[in-house]
Amino acid sequence: MAQKYRIYINDKVLLLTESLPKNIENYKQIDAEAFDMKILYTWIVKQKSKLFYVLCADAKLFLKTIVKSVVLVRAAGGLVKNENNAFLFIYRNNKWDLPKGKIEKREGTKEAAVREVEEECGIKVSKLDDRICKTYHSYIFKGELVLKKTYWFNMRCKGQNNLKPQKEEGITDVRWFKKDDIGPIIANTYPLIMDVLVKEKLIETVKQKKKKELDA
């Protein structure tokens, strides 16, 4: 099966893929041979288009090459579910988001994910479940191009409704949302968060919606 990786740049997607993307007419192709992440970052940000792709023989190896050329930041976070089947979201920088943060030295990904969720939301995680996925997000920090690699995990929480946003981290609100009530999240969140929600089937892709309509 052909591998592919998405790198998010603001609200744009850079797809590293071993096969041509579906709906290719919506994408702009970037030449793999002339690829330079530091140069292309600025160019992509200025483009009106939101979808870009690099066709490469080995997407994983291509991603490793990018990682070596920029500053890598490792982070971890979680999608927390309570006993009422509601999910925990934070509000930061005028967007709905999921709690996450940088992995500290000598800290494992799971340990960091739980710590960050507990610190940012003022809760106690009762159970750490399986890993959902990894996401990649590129941005400029202190004049340097950064690639943030975030590990996302499923988590459980019991009987904790007294949420406390970590204001020193810019979080102004923390709330539980039922699956049927996450419309405000979908309307105002980041593309990579949408990826996590799709993975966990909290929202449907266009393909899933069409299949449901055909099966009805």
C-alpha cells in the first residue's frame, strides 16, 4: 500500500505521497528533485491554493530528509472521553483545539501526553488507551523553520467536570462536547485536529458520507 504523510502549514496541506492524490485537480505539484523545505515554506504560505503534493518513491524516507533539514519539536496530546461519552476540547488562540504540549527530556510520549492533558485542562486521566495517529505541523519560531511531530492518544476520564484551563498557556476555555454537538469545533479548528477526529470517527469524510447515503 502506498504511503503518504501530511505536513500542515497554517491551513494548507503538503502531501508527501507515493501515488497521485485523489482529486488531483485541486492540488499543486512540487518537484521532488528540487525540494527545499525552507524555501518552499515561504512560497506555500503566499499561495492561494491550499493543497500541494510531492510525488516520491519512498514517502517515509522523504519525510526523514525533511526532518533532518529543519528543527524538530516532538509533542504529545490526547483525545479524552468521559463516562458520559463526551470529549474534551480546549480553546486557545481563537480556535478549538485538543490538549497537547512538548515532550520533555527523558520523557516518553505516553507520559508526556498524559501530563500535558492534565496540566492544560485541570483533570486527572484515569486510563491511557491506544495511540490514534501522528501529525506534522510546520511553522516559523524565532526565525527558524520548525516541524512539530505530535503523537495523539485516546484517554479516559471519570467524574471530573470542574475543568480548569491553563491560562499561562493561552487556554481560555475547556469544555466537554458530545459527538453530536461538535459542530462549533468543526467550524473553528485546525486541519490536523480534523484528521484526529476523522481517525476516531467523530466526524465523517466525504467518502464516508456518500457511502452512508448509498446504503440508506
